Amino acid sequence: MKIDEQTVRSVAKLASLEITEAEVAKFSQELSAILDYVDLLNQADFSPIEGYDRAQDAVVIAGTDTLREDAALTPYSREQLLANRATMTDGFEGIEDGAFVVPRILEN
């Protein structure tokens, strides 16, 4: 898959990155190569490998059970979440209507 230079520039702008024209060309080639490799992996036939159909099977075969039970937790109250706001001043403009106000990073 080809990633053109305009796409690299767009992504850099969205990420607030300043990159040179040489870097644009380099990243375009490198990202295209990465996506070509991913496409190659997607075409590979892994069906002869028994037991690796799903991630859960891989965990069981490895002999470890690292997956935990999915359980609902008691949510924090708004007061609990905002309790540390006095110590969270770096990058925050303050609290307004019970919510953090942060600097705008996206342009309209």
C-alpha cells in the first residue's frame, strides 16, 4: 500500500509535528514498506498451525493463564475524580462546571 507524501504531511499536522521535506519523503517510503509487510502477513496461511486460531488458545497452550475475569468495578464519583485537581495544574487552565479546562490543540 502506498502512503503518499500528502498523507504524511496531514498526519504530521494532526500530530502537531514539524517535519522537513526530506523527512516527508523518508516517512512516506518507510510507512509504505511497513504496510506492504503487514499486507504480506495478512496473506500468509497460518491454518496448519494447530491451536493458534485465537489469542485465548495461545495462552492455554503456553501453560499460563494471564487473563483475568472481566468484572464490573464500582465507578468513582465526580468528587473522587476531581479530588486531586489542586495538584494537577501543569497544562490545565482550571475547573469549569466541574470539568477540567485544557488548552485547545485542534484547529477548526
